[in-house]
Amino acid sequence: MKRIFTYFLILAFGVVAVVSCKKMQPAAPADESILDGPVEGLTSAQKIMFLRGDVAFNDEIFTAETGLGPLFVATSCGSCHAGDGKGHPFSTLTRFGQSDNTGNNFLAHGAPQLQSRALPGFEPEQIPAGATFSKFTPPANTGMGFLEAVTDADIMAMADPTDADGDGISGVVNWVNIKSYITLTGDYITNNGKCIGRFGKKSGAHNLLQQTASAYNQDMGITSLYEPYDTYTGQEIDPEVSNQTLLDVVFYLQTLKAPIQRNPNNADVIKGKELFLQADCGKCHQPTLKTGYSTIAPLANKTFHPYTDLLLHDMGTALDDGYTEGNATTAEWRTPALWGLGLSKNSQGGAYFLLHDGRAHSIEEAILLHGGEATGSRSKYAALPETDKKKLLTFLESL
Amino acid sequence: MMRIGLLSLLCMVCMTATAQIDTTLLRRKPKDTTGMLMNMDAVYSRPFLSVGKLPVALGGYLEANWQHLGTDGITEGHQFQMKRMTLFVASGIARRLKFLSELEFEDGTKEINIEFAALDMEFHPLLNLRGGIIMNPIGAFNQNHDGPKWEFVDRPTSAVALLPATYSNVGFGVYGKQYSKDWVVAYEAYLSNGFDDRIIDNNTGRTSLPATKLNKNRFEESFNGMPLATVKGAIKHRKIAEVGVSYMGGVYNKFENDGMLLDARRRADVFAIDANSTLPVTNTFINAEWAWIQVDVPPTYSQQYGKRQQGGFVDIVQPVYSKPLLGFEQSVVNIACRLEYVDWNVGTFDQTGGNIADHFMSIVPAISWRPGSQTVIRINYRYNLQTDLLGNPASRTAGLQAGFSSYF
């Protein structure tokens, strides 16, 4: 009898353990506290494609055998964009060789991107004498499908190249050469055979396909059908990543959800947003944009809140590194989206590394380093009482 | 004539088959009760089975388990795993000449490895020659890894993802032991084929000695022509503890090919210390191992591949019920706990001076039931924290594991 009781006790313990095992596991973090995850409304087929892209982006680490380098900056996409957030100075890349809109004079020396690391036996590139350069901290990946789906007309409508309204802010478009593999879609606008750049610190890339194919090639030394030239030899070689994988990654980037604001109803956050707009920060960091048509239904005709105008602005001498891309001047930078700003520390190792090269270690420091067209806004911020400054910063951290 | 021959052969087969069914003819190797066995003896201190006076003994073990783990709210659900089945064949070829082989099937037949296949020749207790596929004696787990000896479903993380668990290679060496009352001192020293550049060129994205296990050619040829040296010394007092100190190191990269110099000679060196003891009053068994790794990573390579690594584990096992249970006379119930820590990249970022993270820690409380000394049924709760290279918020993994492991 005692033995039977013991049997039942063990059996009951086993059943309870199996049934309740999920309760003993860590809960998922709140959706608004993380940057990764897909947009809502994807079809099952799109979810499968998203998952394939997720694996290729975050889990696939290249080796010499699978095509890495021989010169490179990183060994995987995920090593620069941990948790799909902003990067760390460890993975900051360097561009060099172009100081005006006449083009890059150092292409024969490995420009525009410095391949700062190399497989054993190879020597990484050095910045040639006389070349100007700038360091670029990897951006967050989230919500980029929405930015890609903003119509050219809407971007042009925000531009004010001659500062016609006299507010001291003159957003301009960076017109970039159209890559042969890019098919312009929608109601695109061209200018002398060039199209609107909207990705990259200088808006040097037209769309996410260009950005992705270029990153595989320039960051990891991985050739593709789209970017077939080896960064070491300069010769066209066999593709080292398949079209399918690359397109999966593009789809993954297009369908990563937009960051979700935390505590939007908090009184300080609401007041902070008012102060943000009163300081004219929103003239470049446009709070609301809308998408046009997209073949991905969850991205089509949506209103969203990225806090960018996707335009170039002169940011003053302090942020002028003497390097540029396309038609941008050396002092011009594309307005970075502020959504997800408050979560940056969670992908940057617990500290802030803000602005294009990570030189600002707090949001306030980043604001105070603004110059050029943003001088007026910086001055308005600096003149705020400490309590209001804190509210404005609380708002920015909520994004 | 041919028919008679075939008939005779058939009769012999039938007689042999009948004899094998008669279990009274099967003999277990007697269990050692001296308390003087060490980790280095683990390879032969297994419950081999021999038949009659045949000089060949057979054995093996298997491990299977169920687990339900989740990471940050995402789970792969119920997983049933056949971790491994291992077969041993030992043979006393002649006096002071013996052979042992260990063939392992991991994850079904996903990985099939000859983990050990060596000939031992004894000249003197202090001088034995061993050659063949040897198991490099770094730390204790690599020598003493049989599933039925452990109260935990998973092998220690430091043993499988920092050190290359059950790393074996083709090589030769010597070993020996010296007894003096309650003391025993032992040593092992081998030269074998070595590492390769997968250590810093692998799809784990970190410096990984275990990645070199993927080089199947190491049983045929050395990657770079440089031998890997493995040395271990250990001392044990029968009533106190066993302590081992070990080293394994060599050049890992292909610095030269076809007579042309390609790179500097780059070394990987491993130091480990292990200790185990059974506390006399409470009969608590404590087993611990810690390893330090240094790898010469080219300065022009990525910092994500660490130059220094360290990690280890401590297991505490407390027997709590040593009475017959459910009809098993030799039954023992234990409670146990494992603490683990691994840092795959000890250092600081050149760019910021901040700490490079990439570390792991876990706690694994466990209950195990041994219906006999050769079989263990175990239930574990695992809780892991894994931090990425940059030190971002750790991912948390936890869940239940249950399984068994048994010699046969």
C-alpha cells in the first residue's frame, strides 16, 4: 500500500511539473520595452519570411569559409545592431575620402568605407594620407519599413532648400545615383537621373535593398548578385550570400515593428513634448509622417511617429567632420529618427552613444552639440528652467 | 564437406547464443572499494561486463531526457532528446597490455565519434605508455564524463562551451601513479594532434575551443604540424580530497603552408584546476572545476573573439535518503545544486575602456534518484542568465529537465 502511494505521489509530481512547467519560465518582456518583433498584420507567409530574415540577420555569423572578408568591420549583422537597436563604439565604422559633392577621390584606396579588421594573415585598411573621414555608429533598425514607404512627394513637401519660410531651417534632399539593381516603385521623383536618398547618416542609400546589399559588402566583405565586387581585390567574384537570404533580411528590416512609446500619458511626457515642439525641435524631428502604397499591407497608408523628416540639415561646425556622401555638404546630416531613443542604452551596453559617431553620452549632451540650423532650438532648450529641461528629456526617453 | 562445416558453424552459433542467455555466465567487473580511484582512472573504472573467460569486456551507457525551457517568454515546447549512447569495448590483450575503445552516438546518429581508442602498456606503475585516440586530460570532466556519474541532465556549460568536452585526438603519452598509505599521486602527459583556426573563425562569433571538435581531419593529420601538449598532475588523499592541475596548449593557426610563411605562430593555452571531496560527516559530495584560457588573437581581428576566457562550475550533491525504495534495495535519493559561470571574453573594449561582457551564469537545483549505483533518474530546474558582448540586459532562460542515464 505504501509503495502504491509512493508511485502515485511521484506520478502526481510529474503531472504537476509537466503541466505547470511554463509558469516556471521567464516571462516575455513588455512589447514597448524591446525593439525587435514584427509589425502586426503580417500573413503567415510573411511571418515565415520575417523569421528567415531574423535568423539571417541575428544568428548567421560569417567565417572565412562562408565568405567573411578578408577585410571586414563585423562578422554578422547582429553584432552591430544588438537587439535591433543602436550600435556601440566597438562596431562603429569609418567612411573616408569625399570632402565635397564632386565625388570620392579615394575609391582606389578602398573608400568609401574603411575595412578596419582583417582575417589572420591580411592587413586591414588604413586611412590614406590626405583623406578626411567620419565615424558612423550603427543606427537602430526598427520601423524602417515605414520610413521606406513614405512617398517622395511627402519628403519633397518637407524640404525647404532656400529657407523660403525664413525660420533658419532648410531641409534638403540628398539626390543619389540609382543603383542598377534598384527598380524605382510608386510615384518616385528623380532629379537629373538621381533619386531621393533616405537611409544612412548622409541619406546615401535610396532604399533598404541598397542599404542591406551595401552593408553585406562593405561591413562584412560579403558579395552578392547586387554588390558583386570583393572589397579586397576590387574584382567581381561569385556571390557569397544568396539573393533569397538577402531579400529575407530586407523583408525582416522592412517589417520590424516601430518602437512603441512608453508612458505616453505621463504628465511630464506630455509637457515635455509641448516643450520639444515649442523649441522647434519638431521642425526637423517631424513627429508624424504617413506612408503611401506598400506591397506589404501592414505598412501601407499608415500614420506613424518617427520624429524625422528624412532630410539633410546643416548641423554646424562642431559636427562637421569634413567627410560627405552624394550631394550633401560635410556639415549636413540626415535627421535621425528619435523613436526608440530611450531604449538605446539597452543595445549600447547600458550607456548612451548618441549623434552620428556616438560622441554624446547623454541626450542632453547630444542636444547641446547641435549647431547650424539647430542653433535656435539648442538655445531655446538651454534657456529652459531645469524642471522643464527634465520634462523634455523625460519625453525623449519615452520615445 | 561444406555442408558439414556449415552445420558445425550453426551449432556453434546456437551454443554461443544459448550461453549468452544464461546470465549466470555474465560477470560484472568488481566495483572498486578502496577509495583510491582518481579522475584519470574513470576511463577504465566502468561497470564492464565480461563473458566467461573471454578477455574482452563490454559496456556502455545511455542518456535520454525531456525538457521544457523558455527564453524571455519564448519556448520551443516539450523536447524529448536522446543525448547519447556510448559503447565501450575493453580487452586485456596480455599481462600489462590492455586496450579500450569508446564509441559515442550523440543526438541519435547526428554525431558518431570514436572518443577513445587506445592501447595501454604498463612498464611500471609510474610509467605506462598510452597511444591511439586519447582523451586530452584537461580538467576533470573531460576524463570523467559518463552520464550516470552526474546528477544533472546537462553537462556543465564550462565543460562543453568553454572547454571542448570529451575532446580527443590522436597522440601518444605516458601516465603513472604512486601510492603511499592514504595518498596517491598521479600524472599524465601526452602529445597529440592539435587545434585549428576554427578557434577564432567559427559560427559562434566568439573564441571557441569546442569549435575545433568540428575538425574531423584531426584523426588523420595535424592542422599545422605542431603538437598539442597536455599535462595533468593530481593528488588525492583517500579521506580528504582529490585535486588536479592541468594544462593543454599549442599553436592553433596555419602559420605556414607549402613552405610559405603566412602568419605568426599563434598559441592557445588552457590551464585548469579541479577538485572533489566527500565531506565525512554529512557525506556531501563537492565537485568543482575552473579553467582559464589564453588565445593569441591577431590584433587586427575583431575584439568579439576574446583573448582570455574563464569559467567553471561547482556541484554539490547531498544524499538524503539511502534506504530501499520502490523495491530497489540500493536506492539513494540526492538533492543537488550546480552553480556555473563562464566569461568568454575577459577584457575591455579598446574604443571605450568598458568591460566586454559575453558571459553566462546559471543555477541548477536538482533531485536525483539512484535505484542502483549505475543508474540515475534526475529532475533539474535550470535558470540561466546570458549577457551579450556589450553587456546589454541579460536574456533569461529557465525551465524543467528530467531524464535518466544508465550504464548497461
